[in-house]
Amino acid sequence: MEINKKRIQKMRDIIYQNLMESYLPFPLDTKLYSSWTADLPHGGDTVLYTSYMYQISGILKRYEALFPKIYRLNIPRRLMTASKFLIKPDDGELKRAFNILNSIKSMLSGSNLKFGYLYDQEPYSGALLLESGFINEYKEYGKKLYNFFSERGIKQIITVDPHTTNALKRYRDFIDFDIEVKNYLELVNFKGTGDYVIHDSCLYSRAMGMYGSIREKISNSGISASENYLVTGKEMGSCCGGPLSLVSTKDSEDISRSRAEKLLSVNKNVLVMCPLCYQNLAPYVGNIKDLAEVVS
């Protein structure tokens, strides 16, 4: 795998500068992406925080495809923020994302939790910086993000995906970040149906130690999970390939295909809990669902 360091540096600069100016890594229609709900209170000391991950997961690869062209053509960053670079998901992708978020909202409300939402003021978490290894930029953006939340009186953040959860929790390793971060899977119980093989998010299962607790909740819900230690064991489960896509599309796709084949050897139905895992495995799996799509 050949790595173009200059291209990656330019990508870093574009993402970081955009975040520091607008709290967004690239142009996003925040009014559209926050329109999945209208009945939550604005703000509050506890907020449900999407970081737009489910909403934009279907278009991330299209943005990733732009970066080589931006580098090759030396497009100025200011033009990257122009409306012509605004990529929108298709209606089906957006409807699915909105349904998932509403399912998560219902699970939280059903657990008697009270929370608000920042709507189109919601900032991005900074996960791209952390997962790309841009640690200095991640720390600086984290300070800005912490001030954003603190100024609004936010004391607890409820996250909906592993990348956002990890990014917010890791800030504590580098800066003062005393806001409590809870993933929704830590807070809810649910009922569900179906027979699946679980593809674990690497971040949930290993970085955050949620492998056992997630399986316990799935088992108690009524969902049947097919297991094969070599495929789904905590130590043996492999990545969906997504994090590599910014560096090498081909290698990322090869890993995704390989992971899908292993999962399908256990069960033809695949269950995920991450919007990026879904996007990377879906091209190779006939029936793949997010957990929030199969619960009640």
C-alpha cells in the first residue's frame, strides 16, 4: 500500500480548518440532517448527540473520493466550502438514517430518560482527526468543542455511534473534558426479533469494553445471535475496513469484502451497531441491519 503523505497532509489541513471555523469537517446541510425530529427540547444539560454520523454515513465515501482530486488539482480550501461541494444522500439513505435515530430516541424515552437536542447547531465530534492520527489538531479542536458544550450548560452527552463515543471519551486523555459521555447502548434495554450474526464495532468491543454487555442485552431482547469464535470472538472479530478508506480505497474494500465473507459463513443475516460498518459491509451482504432497526 502506497501512502501519499502530501495528500494526507492537505486532507488534514482542510478538515481541521473547516472544523475550527464551522464545527463541520466539510459542507453539510445541517438543517436537513437535523430534521429527523422536531419534538425534542432545544439544548438542556443532557443532549442526544448524533454528530451527523448516521445522516452522512452514506455520503462519506463520495467525499473521500474528492480528496485525491482536490490534491491533484490544488483546489483552494475556500472553494471546498462552496455549495457545489455539498453532497447530499439519496432519499432512501436519509429515510433509513432518520428511522434509526428515531428508534434510538424512542428507546431512550422508553427508559424514562429526559434529554434535548441541538438541532442544526450540533457540532461534529472530531472523530476523523483522531482516527486519522492528527492528534495535535484533535486536541485543539477538542478545546473548542468543550467550550461549545460548556457555554450551553451541557453536562451529559448521549451518543449514538461508536466513533463519536470514542472521540468524545478520548478527549480526557489530552485535555480537560469533564462532560459525561454515555452511549445509548449503556442506557437502554429493548426487545427485538430475528436471527443474526453480530459484526462488532472494534471501538465498542475492544476500545470501550462493551463486547459482553452488548451481547447480554441482545440475548435478553429475544434476538438470536449466531456465534463462531474465529469470526465473532472478541479477540478474533476483525474490522469492517472503513478506517482505512481515507488512505487506500482498494485495501479498505478488500478488508470489507473479506469480513463480509467470514460473517456470511456464520449466518446470512448480519447485525451491526455502527453506521460506517453498515456502509462498508452492505455491498457484500444481502441482509444487513442496524440494531436500532430490529428492536421495539
